[in-house]
Amino acid sequence: MNISSIIVHAKPTEIPSVRDRLEQIPGVKIHAATDDGKFVVTIETETDGETASTFDRINEMDGVMSAAMVFHQYESDPQKEA
């Protein structure tokens, strides 16, 4: 399991639509938002490739000025390792 946190900065006029689109992406959760369009978001995926793809999708989203990854961690699945 890959767990990443990112800061997404949306254009002020696009905050509601960016929020809606973020909420529709599998594995993405919004944890906090500011009135000026900054979102604290986590991405949970199974592979590094899925994490990168999801991050790119967010960064290229209409209304997003920037997305910056601030944390990434890989946690193994104990049941898969046994």
C-alpha cells in the first residue's frame, strides 16, 4: 500500500469543481481545505505507478494551479508477505 499526502492549490473560482473532481478519484481523500483553495489530500494506491498516475491526474486537472507531494510511504501487506 502506497500512502502519499499532497497539497493541491486550486484557482479560487474553481474551488467547488476541483473539490468535486478530487472526491471522485478512487483512493483520494480530502482532509482539510482553506477558503483560498488549498486542499490537504491523501492518495492511497497499491503501486508506485498508480500513485504517480493519480498525482499527475490531479496536477493536470482544470482549475488546479499546483499540486505538491509532501509525503510518501510504502506499507507492506502482512498477509501478502506470510
